[in-house]
Amino acid sequence: MATSAVELRRALRRAERRSTLGGLALALPLTAFLVVFFLLPILGMLAKAVENSELAIAMPRSTEALRAWQGLGPPPEPVVAIVAAELKEAHARRQSAMVAQRLNREEAGWRNLILSTARRLPDGPQGSWLETLVAIDPAWGEPAIWAGLRRAARPWTDIFLLAAIDLHRDDHDAIVRVPPDQAIYLDVLLRTFWISALVTLFCLILGYPLAYLLATLPERWANPLLILVLLPFWTSLLVRTAAWIVLLQREGVINDLLVRLGLLAEPVALVFNRTGVLVAMTHVLMPFMVLPLYSVMRGIPLSLTRAALSLGATPFLAFRKVYLPLSMPGVAAGCLLVFILALGYYITPALVGGAADQMISYFVAFFTLQTANWGMAAALATLLLVATLLLYVVYARLVGIDRLRLG
Amino acid sequence: MRSTGTLAAAFAAALLTAALPAAARDLTITSWGGAYQNAQRELYFAPFQKETGIKLVEDTWDGGIGVLRTKAQGTPVWDVVQVETDELVLGCEEGILEPLDWQALGGKDKFLPAAVHECGVGAIVWATILAYDGNKFPTGGPASWADFFDTRKFPGKRALRKGPRQALEFATMAQGVPPAEVYEALRAPGGIDKAFAKLDSIKKDLIFWEAGAQPPQLLASGEVAMTSAYNGRITAANRQDKRNFKIAWNAGFVYQIDSWVILKNSPKKAEAFELVRYLTRPENQAKLPAIIPYGPTRVDAGELVPAEFAADIPSSPQNLPHGVFFDASFWVENVEKLTERFNAWAAQK
């Protein structure tokens, strides 16, 4: 009797374990896919934010010598000799431009210093190597360029991460704020969150009644309406955004209409500014608010509100005390979805916004495509990722993650 | 079992189609799009394919050394690209461009000196100019860059190309500096600060464009009263869309030479070089101004351009004295810092 009970329990446990393993095995392809195509590229991208490999690749011996050397001002002759010889070699391999590019990030003008020096370096020193370098350009006699080279020789760098939060290192290697006329990214980050919050709010204000309507109408009417909500999903984002330019521009449909109706004396600027960004983004992201709301509202029995009304509640009280709390999981999910999606928006603000309405993704794209400064792009992406995760944690604490329902 | 087989077959097919274009890619040329590339297609790309039987596919871009670097990685996906001067200089230094055989192109002495480079040959002479809609200013439009910055005299929004290039030159001209001395003024201590201060003075009325096709659209839609623009786009809009856009040549302009380059390790190097030679033949270069007014870079092509089109070309005798040649060395050195500063300035309210 006792043995069979034990055996039964054991068999039961074995079966459970098998089904768990089976479940895990089924999820394995997806997990592998996520790791290979999602997690690893993200980690690789983040690593770019601190990567400092240009000098190590183009001038490996100098890198080692510079790492070993401590002190200020021009280094001792053996180190200078290695740097000079290797700079000449790197130039012959067409790698001096890479070094020049890296040094120009420390100080504008060093690009030219490196390249013109590389071009004019003789085969052997005239006097000492340091004298030879100083004869080509007196800047080689200053401590600054050697400090810059030493920073470029470190295994990793913090200039991009610091720059992403408007900080930099001064001549004494201390971390200080950049001058106010060059500070930009903290502002841009705040702006990114502010625009996303406003868009989320507008989506909620406009989407809530719409979702309510969809959830309470008979299906015969609700389905075609739902298709209208989904329609923007199936249209290209670019087309929708371009359409807003046509509608909102100075001599566009909306301005024309308002002027003709006499509501405006003169066309107003609706596009290439914040207004355009908010209008277009709210429109583009609306389905992501309506769908979670709709799916939650479909599950709320209307009889509950009716019961509240029959017990003497005013319609407003019945909504506030009964319907609204029941629909909160949808609100929470819709808001989170819209907000997170809005944070990464790039094309829409780029097309309908002005220069002061660009969000952080714009600068990520700018550094990736225009200047190929991947370090800066990665640092800004890291900043956005960290800020978003922090915000998500706060949100989850406030709302309760188990209350989210995505559909 | 059957479904596994189908899946495997589908997978193999997907792999194959993904691999094929890389292996057997057609000769690819990349230019600036819009009215300009339409003209190039009609004048050069289509006749080239007919004459040589080499299939040619097109792509477009908006410039940027970063884009060029990405495209040149491994086996490049582009072969022939039209680039601006700074991309030519940087790309050549970094070794992502093929050196050209100048003997086969007809010799360096056949070209304007500025059109000759180790890795690139001049395609066109073009200019960034001040443009406005003549219909909006019946009593006379802006005649100088000082007018561009004077929103009291000429109300309305203005547009400039996003980024510091040309914007700083124009802001310097607006302070009364003659075009020929602009770079001297920018290199002088405080010169850049003064230019930024000038830009700042009309900041609330400024919007920025990125693609060359945008300025004519901004003028046509009435979004801006005046804008900087590539001269060819403005004349093209006048000719094709019957617009009355005006170019204030006398206000001063910055002219540049665009070059044809071949990306390093192009799998179609021989064909690419044949294409570049075709594009720079004098009789071919001389055809462009009739459609879009960018000047030829060959001396012998300049003589073939009909006189009626010369007035719209930056390099014509009546226009050239008002222009300044784009100083590539100034910009290669400073573009990164100045772009950062420009971005920071533009992003602040």
C-alpha cells in the first residue's frame, strides 16, 4: 500500500518533469532565435559604446608602449620612436585615416595633425624622433596630443557614454559638464520622454471612447469599425506620415479649410514643429491603444454597470466605480505599449518635426548613418535602453505587472 | 515526415534566394535621386546599357561618409557612386575607393583642376544658392544673404540644408563678407561663433531640409518664403513644373564638384570603370545642362554647352564671380565638431 503510494508519487513527478522538459524543448528554438538574433546583437551594439580599438588595430606596438608609459608631456624617446615608425607603416597600409579619425574625436584638428605628419615622416629620425616630429608640427611638443594618444590606447573608452549625458573629460582627465551651448542629449532624452508621454495621453483620451464604442456595439457594426481601426496598421508608416505633411502644411487642406471658414485670418504652422509630431504620432500609434482596451472591455459584462445604476448610482459614478476599474488592465497595457513604442520613434518626427522636435533615435540614426560614429550611436542607444528599463520598473511597481493585459 | 521535407526544401530555397543576388549582382550606380537622377537615366544610364549591353541597376542616397563606409564593407553592394568632395577625400584616405586610371579617362589636363583626384573624377559643377518664388515677391525678392536673414524686410519662414555645411558660409556672407573671403573669415578667431550667432538671429523662422528634392517642394507649398537649394533643382522645377522660382546668383553661392568614384573591391570593376569613362566623355557631359543646369567638369565639354543654357550654370562667366569654391580641407577637418555644435544648437529651443 505504502510502496505503491510512493511509486505513484514518483511516477507522477517523473511525468511532470517530462512535460516540463517537453515544454522547454518546444520553447528552445524560440529561445535560441532570441539569443542569436536579438540578445547577442544588442550586447554587441552596447559593447561598441565603450570600444576603443582603432589605435590597437592600426598601431598595436605603439598602443602597448603608450599603455606602459606613465606621465605627462612628450614620452621618452623609445616610445616616440615606436609611434613614429608605426604611424608611417599604418599610413602605407591606409590605416592612418582610422587613427586620425579616432584622435579627431578627442580634439578637432588632430585629424589633420596625424595625417599630415604620417605623410611627411622621413624613414629615419633627424636628430631625435621627437625633434623630427616637432619639426613637422610643433603640436607634437605639447602634452595634449600625447595625452590624447594615451587615451586612444586604453582598452576601452568612456568618451561616448560621457558625451551621451553631456559630460566630457577636461585636460586634467576630470569629468566635467560640457559648455551649455554644446549640451544636447539630456535635453533630447527628456524631450523623448515628454513627447512619448503626451502621445500616450492623447491616444488614451481618443482611444478609450472608441474602444468602448467598439466593445458595446453589436458585432455586425463593431467588426467593420474594428477594420477601420486596423487599416492604418496595413498602410506604410511613410505613406501615413507623408499624408500628414500634405494635410497640415501651410497651404494644405486643414489650413485652407480653417481660413476659408473664417476661423483663422492667416494659415498657422501645423507641421515641421511639435504640433505636427504629436498629431502624426498619435494617429500612427492609436491602434496599439485601442486593441488592448477593446480586448479587455469585451470581457466586462455590461450587467455590472446596469446593476450599479439600478442600485442608485449616477451614470458617472457607475463608470468611475465599476467600469473604469475593470478596464484598468487594458489602460495600463495600452499606455505601456504606446509609450514604449513612441520612445523609439524616428521616421515620423524626422519628417514632420522641426530640428527642436527630434527624439533620441534620430541621433542614433544620425551617428550610425551620417558620421559612422558607432560609439556615439551605441552610447545613446544604451542611454535610452537604461532609462526605459528604469521607467518600466517604476511603472511595474506603480501599476502591478500582473494587471497588464495585452489581449 | 512529408512536412519536414517540405520545410527543409523551403528553407533551402530561402537560403538560395538570399545567397543569389550577392553572387550574380548587376552593375550598380548610385546617385542623388529626384529630377537629377531622372536626367542621368535618360542621358547616360539608358544609352550606356544600349551601347554596351551591360545591365545597370540604380540606387539613390543622400550622402554621408558613414553610408559609404557601410556600403564598401566586404563585397560592396554599390559599384559606381556620385559623391561630394569631402566624401571623396575621406574615402580615398581610408582606402575604400579604387584609384582611377587617368590615362584612360583622357588625361588630367582635360579636366578642371578641382575635378581631378586620385580616387575620383569630377561629374558636375553644382552650387548651393538662394532661391525664392518670384510670384510671392512681385516687387522684387531678396538680393543678398543679408536679406535672407532680415525677417522684417521679407517676412516668412526660411529653409537651409540641415547641418553646418553652407549654412555657416551663408551666415558669414550675410555679415557682408564677400564670397571669396568666406573661409578666411570662418578660419579667423571668432568667425564660427559669429556665423552661429547670425543663424541664431532667425532661428524661430528656420526649418531644415535634408534631401535635395525638398526645397522646390517647400517653395511650391508656400511653407517657406526663401530657401537654400541646389541650383539644378530650382531650374528643373521651373522647366518641368512651370514654376517661377528665382535664383539670387548675385547674393553669393557656394559651388562644388561632385565626383564619380568606384568602391574598392567592386566585383564589377571593369564594367564600373567603363561606365565612369562613358559618363565623363565630353559629348555626354555637355548634354546635361539642357535638362538640368549643372556644369561640366571637362574643359572640352564646357565649349560644347549651348549658349542659351549657360546663364543657369554656376560656372558660367556671369555667375562665377559671385561664387566661392567649397573648401573641402576646412570641412574635412571641422565637419564632425561643427556638426555636433550645429545639432546641439538646432535641438535647443
